[in-house]
Amino acid sequence: MLLRPGDLLEGKLDTYQIAATISRGAYGCAFRARTSDGTWRVVKQFEPSEYLSAADHAYQRKCFEREAAILTRFTSPLMVRGHELIQRDDEIYLVMEHVQGQTLRTILDQQVLTHGRPFSAPTVVGIGLQLCDALDALHQLPGQVIYRDLKPSNVLWDAVGQRLCLVDFGTARFNAAAQQATQGLGTEGYAPPELYSSHAVLSPATDVYTIGAVLYELATGEPPGRAAPEHFRGYDERLPEGLRAVIRTALQPEPALRFPTAADMHRALAAEGLAGYSPPFRLPAKNHHPLLACYCPVCAAEPRSDDALYCGRDGALYHVAMLQVFPAHRPPMTLYLDRKEAVLGRSDPERGFYPDLDLSGADPAKHLSRRHATIVREGLDYRLVVHPSTNPTRIDGLLAPPASSHPIAPGVRIELADLVAVPLLKPVLDEPLGPAGAEP
């Protein structure tokens, strides 16, 4: 059964609360989810069509598990990071880094629609250099990962990290010696001739061809097709001959005539001297947290629009306020502090009482009072007002008497009967992935 917004998915590393559906495909669904500390993740659920044969179902599951093995074992700033694989009976989920941005497919389509032409030569080279770096990093991994399905829809531009990021490793595979290509994998128009054969041996040159195909489309507006183009179709006749030569070399039908590695293609592109030091795109990032829970950590000003990420007064990145709740025998839950005053307690439908922060789901024994306490925000400061209750309230281990008020800071431990709650304040944008490196 597919996950739904509001569901909790418990893993070994964290508990993930499903927030929204991102996409639905032939073999599953992707969701945006929030960890217990408010960090965004993508949860990919394997849920293929019921009309698949048993053999196809088994093969697609194998591809899903292979993708998870690659993404959770290795890290690079130019590929989406996998955090953990969760298996629950027959259900299987892959938790991945949440990359904000748009695919090259979307960006290219918008470029042609808005300007009537594809990308300029410097932009094509700038993208090509990052693609070469990304594929070369895969080829250098133990076992030599061959990506096989590079195309504009499998490349995201990260609006936060200002980088390209490879996604969808379902057809990627480790390239052991003497293994041959599986016929039909890859996407027509981008796949090299050897992927249409069941006898060719894969190599880094296989991915070099796909880089050339993507750059050809970015420069001309259409993919090259199966045959290596003798002439560049497209809009810009000023496309430098040196760039055309690099792309033509990458698109040679015979692997031996291409650049042997993505690193060799990188050097050829860099020799053209066209790419600058600035990122090829400037896309705005988004704040996926509710605005009412966000404010400036310097002056306490609140954002006025969904597009606002930085305070107009002092330029600080807005932060989001949340409350982490840790029940005794249940997964943790995270609630937004989206009011200046919020009552914490247990709902009572018979009396028509519903607190602002309803902790009933974390308190099945009903030890929590209906109006246990109130969290109040005044500018940059928070305080906890304790109400009379049968079960006590403690702050960092010290008893808080009824009708008392206490300042609370992020990270302080609040005990509400059997529950532990911790206020959390964090930037509305998650940090991008750090330096490249392979995990042991």
C-alpha cells in the first residue's frame, strides 16, 4: 500500500513523516518527508504496477535494491545521497537526500520556450564539465559504476548547493570484468550503440557517449538520435567548432573512437576556455516549512511571502521553530511552533477540546493533561507556562511548579508527564551535501 501524507515510516537511522507526494512512476512513488529534527528527505517507495509479470517484478525490485546499494554506500556532491533502505514485510523504501531544484529537461524546455533557442556555448560547457566530474567519480568507485542512462530528466540542478546532481540510479550497475551490456537498457536518443546489443562490453566510454548526447541536445534543442551527427542541427550557428568537435568525438559509434574516460572529455571541454567560474544557472530555492513557524533569528521579523528565504532587514536566513516529542514506546514526532501562544495537551473530543499542539498520539496512557502547558514566543525568546496537572512538568530535570513561567531555549529538555519534548530552531534550508568521498 502506498504511503500517504501524515504517515510515519520508522527506519534504523530516523523516523520519517510523509509530507507530500512528489511524483508517481511506473515502479513506485516518491514522497517528501521530514525527519524528527525537521530535515527534509525523499522517500522512494517500490510499488510497481500489478500488471507486471513475476519476472519483471523481480527484475525491477533487483534494480531498486541495486540503486539503494550504490547510493547508500557512496557519496559525492554530484549525485543524490542515499541514507537508508527500509524493508517492512514485502514493502521496500529508499530514503534519500532531498535536492531542491529542477531537472535539466525542465530548464531546457523553459529556456527554449522563453528565449526561442537552447543554451549558449559557455553554459553547455559549464554543464558538461560537471557531468564529466559526476560520471568520472562513479567510474572511480570500487567496482566501477556505469550509469548508463544519462539524460536531461535524470539530472537535477540543486538550487541550494548550486550544483548538478545525478538522480535515478535504477539502471546503473557495477562493471565487473567480462560482463556484457544488457540489451535495451538506456533511453533511445541518448544510449550508445552498444546498449542496443547483447554482446558489447560496458566501459566508461559508454557513459561518455551519453554525456555527448546530453550536451548535443543542450546546444541544439534536440537529442542526436542513434547515429553520430555529421552536422549540428539547431538554432545557433555560432556554436564554436571546438565544442562541436568535442561532442562529435563523444558521440562516435565505436567506443574506441570516443574519449576513453569522462576525465579525458573534461580536459577537452576545459581546453575550450568557454566556461566561467559562476554556476551555469541561478534558480531560486524554496522554503517547504509553513511560514507561520518561521522568523528571523536576528530581529524576529517574519517572512511575508512563500518566496522569502532571507530577512529583508538584516539578510539573515529565516529559521523554523519546531517541537520534537519523544514518547516512551513510540516513534518520535515533530510539531511546528506556528503560533505566538500554543497550548500543549491531550484532546478530548467528548468535551470538544482540541489543544493547539495535540500530543494525544504520543500519550496512549492519557497521563498528559488536556491543558498541560503553553509555549509562548515573545520576539526571539520562548517561555513555558505550566498549568495545574496531576502529572508533573520538569525542565532540564528540575520540577516546574503549576502556574509558573520558565524561559526555554532550543535543546532544553522538557518532561511532560511521560513525554520528553525538545524545542528546535533550525534554518529553513537544509545544508547541501559536503565534499566528495566514498564511505567505507
